[in-house]
Amino acid sequence: MFKIQTLNKIDTEGLSLFPLDNYEIASEIPHPDAIVLRSFNMHEMEFSTSLKAIARAGAGVNNIPIDKCTEKGIVVFNTPGANANGVKELVIAGLLLASRDITEGVLWTKTLAGKGQEVPALIEQGKKNFAGQEIQGKTLAVVGLGAIGVLVANAAHSMGMKVIGYDPYMSVKQALKLSNQVKFVKGIQALLSQADYITLNIPLTPETKNYINKEKFGMMKNDVRILNFARGGLVDLDALGEAIESGKVARYVTDFPNERTLTMKNVIAIPHLGASTKESETNCAIMAVSQLKDFLADGNIKNSVNFPEAQMDRNGGARILIANQNIPNMVSQISNVLASEGLNIDNMLNKKHENIAYNIIDVARASINPEIKTKLEAIKGVIMVRIIQA
């Protein structure tokens, strides 16, 4: 029986994929085998020694202490692409909000309540204060061509925009999905200098913090409109404030408002609604649960942010899972322990991700002495061992 703890409200369609005869699910549960969450902040949590995996029903994992999990041999999953359409649709809405003064116009219109028969005339008099521009024929620069960026680029092109994209790490999978009408630009300066609109679709990492800074604002046209539905920390707010005051930036639309941006002029602040659709929540929950089930039952890993992707069909016998530091002579030491116990390796998969190696080892024997786990854990550099009996 696996124990699953939920730290946020998780879509029931996803949770229903856990068979009740083999899984116990609750928000308060001692010694969980796995945790499913959305935005809950885990950085101050103490982890039970029973915890094997964490699944984030969403793409961002800033709320999870990744390094701490890796040290403890805890696999962290996310669900890239599951909420991509929901975010894409909000980015397109952001394009329109940045172009037409819709939000200010709506707020002003509400102030006319109680004016009775005067309202139509007042509307006609006041609408000139909320004029905007059309997006058709304008140039959109897409920074980051992952699952969301590609959808945004293709949708913007279908709406009549000229679309240029930049992503030095673009995958072949995403490249095949990108419209051939989207121009791929190799340098960030060439991209920013052409853009009437810029949308950020990259993760927040130590390398991308304050990615849009004073230097990059200097590369942009005057009157540019910037959309940030990725992460708030991607934009240097000091530099943004200066760019807005100087007229360099006409609008900044963000899904990650804070006290600073709420007081800036020409900022449209949206309350983190990117993935807040029924469909996105369902898709993320289904993907998160499916990945957890495959890992808990068979040790397979897909869409982990701290462990390598590793998937191997079962051979009918027992399975040994080992995570270790990616250092020399580990495989031979593991093999020696198994050989000393009379275990013959039928099939083995060894994958690496940065400083972590992950091994899936199948043996013919249906049942393995649990003491082997202790011997494997004693190897210097091993950080996690699991045995799945047949």
C-alpha cells in the first residue's frame, strides 16, 4: 500500500487514477511515499525518510527544494506541456490587453453607474481616452520556444502578426511543431530590436533571474509591450520602472504581480491565472499521477527535474533501483554486491543527469533478500536504493 499526500487541492480526475486497493490518499498522512502538490511552498518542510517522490501538477518547481530532494534521493516530477494551452490562451489575451486600453476602459465605464440616460452620451465622449492599436502586422518576439512558446508563436501568426523566436536550447520535438512562418533568430539583440511585442516563455533559474535588464531594455524599440506569463523574477523591476518612465515600455503585462508592480503605471497585473483553467488542472493532475504511479510501481522516471529519464520494461522478476553520485566505479561496485548474493543481472539501464546516476536492474529471481538493500546503501556514493519484488 502506497501512501500519497496531497498538499493542495488536486483535480479528482487525476487522483482517481490511483487504485484504492493499493493507494491511500489524504492531505494529512504520516510517512507518505509520495507527495502531489501545485503551488504549496515546501522549502521549510521536513521530509519523512519514507518519501520517495514529489510530483508537481504544473511546470514550475520553484516551490520545491530541488537540491535537498536530490541529496535525499527523492525524485521530483513536473508536468511540462500539460497546462500549455491554458497559458497560451492567456498570453494571447495579454497581447490584446497590452494593445487596447481595455482594463482602464472597463474601470472607467463602471464609474458611470447611476448616470441614467446620460450613460450612452458619456461613453461616446470618453471612449477616445482609451484608444489603442491593433496587433495585426505587428512583430511579436517570443523568448523561449518550449511547449508554451511554440503554441503562442503559432497562434500569434494565425492572428496576422509577424512572429520571430529565440531559443538557444530548442528541442527537435518543439521545432517540428513550430510554424514554418515563424522566423527563428539566433541572437537576442537581433530579436529584441525588431519587436513591437515581447513575450517571455522561459524558466526562472539563477542564470535567467533579471533576464530582462537595463542592457536588454536598451536593445528594444520605444513603445514596446512586454508580456511575462513565465515567472516574475525574469524582469529587473528597477530597470522596468525606468523603461516605463522613459517611454521605452508602453505596457508591461504580468501574471506574477507584487507590491512593486502593483504601484507602477502602465502595468497590467493578472493574479497568476495562466494555468487556472479546469482543463489545465485536470491535465496536470493526470500527468502527475501517471508519472508517480509508474515510478512507485516500476521505478520508471519521466519528466523529472532532478533525475535522468529512465524507462525499462519489466522482465517478470524483481527490480532493484539505485541512485548514486555520478562518479567512477559505481556500476562495478553495485554488480559485485549483487554477484556476492548470487544475483544474476538479466537487464540493466544506467542513466545520468548532471551529478546523479540512476540504475534500473532486473533480476530473474522473484524475491530478493531485503538485506541486499543495506549492502548496496553502504557503497560510498549511493544515495537511494529501492527493491521492488515481483
